[in-house]
Amino acid sequence: MIESGRNNIYIKRDDLLPFSFGGNKARKAFDFLEDLTKKKANFIVTYGSSSSNHCRIIANVAKSIGLPCLIITPEESFKPTFNSKLMKCFGAEFVFSSYDKIHDTIEDTISKLKDEGYNPYFIMGGGHGNIGTNAYVKCFDEILQYETDNKLHFDYIFHASGTGTTQAGLVCGKLINNSQTNIVGISIARKNPYGSDVIIQSVQDYLEFKKYIFSQEDIKKNIHFIDSYTSTGYGKSNKQIANTIQQVMSDYGIPLDETYTGKAYYGMKQYIQSNNLCNKNILFIHTGGTPLFFDFLNDGGE
Ligand SMILES: *Cc1c(COP(=O)(O)O)cnc(C)c1O
């Protein structure tokens, strides 16, 4: 617990998961690693921007098990970051593509590798899909265990929501376990209705895959995807977000970043205020991104 007073705020430190600076992409990567080992893949291909935590971790996984790794990346937004430098360190190679050709580039890259005799394994951007969702169903189980062990109940869980995979996993965990927690994803870029629709689809895909039956209504009423704190878009920050990052580092020694967790933490505080939440147990899931904290410092800390 880091704060008490009007509400008790707890942080689940997924940023401390023990691989490549942790984060939700590390949690997902453990499951992708299991799957690709089972499928005897010998080449990893994924997609993401130069600031992607997902691509850093996948490049690290590939290197650690001795597999080559290609990262398909949009050329328009490419700029060197600590994450992209790490990807290079791990020997991953970039395949640049314009935004409108990404889909074709992915298809072409995979079929070329197959022609060359490889068994490539493709991981969607951000680790989207049932495997990524399942990683956060398991995270929800850990939260339930913590509640039992500490005899408390979280009224709310907040976290940064991007592709919505993390949120979909948490919501599936909530539905499967019939928990009463409110899960609130703070969007870091997407707007509604698209942002919510993708999560609903991911939840349905996962529940169907696991043969659970829930009504469309049950699913919909559990999706709280808040798009009021996206600033001006993906990776775009503002003064309030920068102040939040400085304050949380100063007060608690916990690094946040401008793209994901800083935005989400700021959004959570605003949400608590505008909804007058009081005497609640609130859990913030720190989804990682520590290298982006250093990009924030490099850029002048504001
Ligand atoms: C990718 C990422 C997110 C968003 O996760 P999704 O599952 O794509 O919604 C949040 N925080 C950090 C630090 C991330 O790297």
C-alpha cells in the first residue's frame, strides 16, 4: 500500500517481474515462450514501434534461447529510444514498413521465412490474443489470492490499457471467479467505441476458447475503458502527466512513464476525484515500461 487517507491505494508491481525490466509484456512473454517451444518454432517475428516494451522483451526472449528475431516496425514514427537500443543489443533486426503496408509486410515476411525453410512464430503487437489474455487471467488469480491472504477486497483495479489484452484478461478473471471488483482501464491512446469493442471481442474469444458461457450483457457491463486521459494520442504527454511521474518517483521511488503508466496513474487520480471515490481499496497494476522512464529523463523530465 502506498497511500491511505480518503482511499487506500495499493500497487501491484508487475514492473518488477524478473525478466528484461518486467512489465505486462514480460508476463505475456513467458506464455508465448511456452507456446513457441511447444510448436518448435525457430524464428520469431513480431510487430511494434521503436518505443515498444513488447518488442524489447520478445527480442530478449529470442536472444536468450538463441533464435533470430525480426521486428516489423512503422518507419514514420521510428526514433531511437532505450527500448530500440536494447532490441539492437539483443541482435533483433528491424523490418521497416509504412503504416498502410504493415499487414502486407507481415504476411510477406512470414511467407518468405517459410520458403527459406524456417518455422516462424508470429506474435501480434503488444502480445494481443488468447495467450496474452490468459497471462492476465492468471494475474487476476494472484490478486484473488492476495485478497484472501490479507483479508481485504479491492473495490477497484486500475491499469493502463492499450491493445486491451491486459484488460480483457482481468475482466475474464473477474467473470470466471464471479468477483465484485470494478476493473477500470485507462486508455493510453484509443477512443471509444473502438477501444471497448476490441476488449469485448478479446473477452468473447477467450471465454469461447475456454468454453465458458456468459451473456453479451454480462461482458459489456464489465468493460470500463476510460478514454478521457489520452492527452493528444499514443506516446503524447502533457504537464500533468510529467508532474505525476516526478511526484510518484519522489514520494514512493516508483518509476512511471509518459506513454503508459504515468498516463494511467494520472487518469486514475482524476477518476477517483471526479467520481468522488471514498473509503475504497484501490489496486493500481504497474504494467512496466521502466526504459521509457529513462527516455522521459533524457527528454528533460517534462
Ligand atoms: C503494452 C503496455 C500496456 C498496455 O497493455 P495492453 O495489454 O496492450 O492493453 C500498458 N502498460 C505498459 C507499460 C505497456 O508496455
